[in-house]
Amino acid sequence: MALSVTSARAAAAVKADINVTPLIDVMLVLLIIFMIVTPIIAAGFQATIPRGEHPEDRPEGADEVRLGIDRDGKFYLDLGSGPRQVKDADLPGRLEAIYASRAKDKILFLKADQNLDFARVQQAIELARSAGVRVVGAITEQRQSLVKKKKEGG
């Protein structure tokens, strides 16, 4: 009586092949997720920024508070007597003192250099808001309209 040892060994042997079925399942799920999420991320928020012409100049009022930021990021406070440089640490206290005495209007006009990093402008707005400013208006350079250029002879 002879026993067949080879068939018992073959049944007990470990298979060394990689099972790729779970890998394929995971990859297909990830592919579907990315196919759905990618267009949503790419769409984002789109807004059309309004453009306007300002043919008439508006004179500055004597009681207006203007905060300027130069290209180096230094603050300048103008209360009608001309801009004066203010240190970063002193600006919140100065603004609080100005707006604590105002009951009617709490408006600050902000003028910043066009090449300035927006984080600096945002910091100025946050300082103004914490000092009691309710409205922040931006001062920009006016573009001349075609009508005004024709009147000037250009």
C-alpha cells in the first residue's frame, strides 16, 4: 500500500500569488470619487467685478478719517491736516480714540498702494473694525472717461 504524498503536499501549500481584486475595487471607487469631486473643485466661486467710470470728483470732507498704507506697508493717518505716519502698535489706540467720540458716522476711508500684499490691507481693515469703524470705504484713482478726455482736448 502506497500513499500518495504529493497530493497532500499540494493541497497544504501556500499560494504566493497577489490577490489584486481588492486593489482593483479600491482603485475604481477612488476613480469614481475623483471624477465626481474634480469638477466641483474646479468650478469654484466666480464673480464679475463691476467696473465703473467716475467722471466727477468728490471733494474730501474736513471731518473724514483716511488711513493710508504705502508700498512698504507703513500706516499713515490723515484727519484733514495731512497724513502722519503711525506705528503698527499705536494704530488701534488712535483709531479707538477717534471713533469713541463719534456718534454719527463711523466711516474710515482706506487708501493702499496697488502693489501691496492684500494681507496688509486685511490687517488694517481688521484693526479698524475692532476700533469701532462700521464702514470702510476704498479710495481709488479715478479713470477718466472719454467725455472728460474730449473736453480736455485729448
